[in-house]
Amino acid sequence: MTTTSISPGKQISCPISISRILTASALMILTMGAASLLNHSRDVGVLKPLSTFPTNIGPWSGRIEHFDQKIYDVLGVDDSFLCDYTTSEGREIQLYIGFYQSQREGDLIHSPKNCMPGSGFNITSISTESLAAHNSNPETVNVVKLILEKGSQKQMVLYWFHSRGRVISSEYWQKIYLVWDAVFKHRTDGAFVRLIAPADTGESDTAQYMKRFAERLLPILQQYLPGV
């Protein structure tokens, strides 16, 4: 697991890397050049409507929720699912799945790294966690883990991009694959999957039960989201 943390008052000097500059420049050129391709990608729908997504997953029982319509208008999703899951032990996880039939210029998947601070929470830690992806190749996938704080509240987030058969944890690779698949497959469909749980029982305990839930979730997502 890799972790990024920020110490208040500590200055960090990062030498400029030529390779990083070239990579960033190439990514910018690819994104600009692919704008017309994104706008001409074909729509690909979900395999099954997300409204039929199970509300019982292992020991978890869910209650379907909804955002305000103005939030859906901003997100621009074509299908979505929001559900609060609990166990008999009182553990809680909120699952959100947002699906896009195609991602066009100005209508792209939003990263929680940009959205969460706007809701009053501060991101205090960014890391990656590895999940066991049973009966699939690769057998493990990486997802992003965020620790959010607002006053005395602490939350943990796991999220990833489920894009055309891939589980992607990097925003950069998500954009690269978006351009690649727009060129060679004429597809830009994709989903954003996010889990949120209160971290008041300790970060280690919260991470473990969130990972167990996510590992149960992965094979179910394959039944709903289009693959390669």
C-alpha cells in the first residue's frame, strides 16, 4: 500500500523531471486531439438497469437513496445507483455507482478528489488498497483510498473507475484508456464506483470491512457494467 500524507508547515522540494514534463505534455496533446473522437463515440448501455442492483450483498442489507436532481444534472450520468448498506452489527457503507453510456467533452466522470473538498470535508490521506478479484484476470486490482475529515467527523472512501472491462485507480490512466478506446473501439462508456463509511471504529478496522464488501461487489458489477 502506498500512502501520501501532508505535514503542516513542512516544505517539500520536488526536482522537476523532464520525463514528467514530457508525459504531462503528451497527455495534454492526446486529450486535446481526442476531443472530436469523444464526441463521436458510440453509446453503450448497461447490461442490466442499475435500478435492479441487489440491496442484499452477503451480510449487508441496503436501503436505496437518491441525490437531489441538481446533483444528477451536474454529474450527467445515464444510469446510477445509491444505496446505504448496514450489517446487524451496525456497520455502515454507502455505495454509489454512476454510469455513462459515453463520455463526451464537458460530460466526464468526476473525481472525488475534486468533489469532496467542496462538501466541507478535507482530504487528509490518499493511498491505494489492493482487492482480491476472484475468478478474473488480473487476480488483484488496486483502488484509491481517501481519509476525509470535517471537524470531529472522519470518513473513509474507496473508489475506482470501471471502464470497458478494466478496474482503474489512476485518474491519469483513466484518461489515457479513455482516449485509447475512443480511437480503437469508438467507446468511452464507463462507470465510477465509490464506497463511503464512517471511520470512527479506527482506520484499520474500517478498511478491512470495506475491502471485504468491495470484493463481494466486484463480481456483481460484472453482471451490470459492459466489459471489453
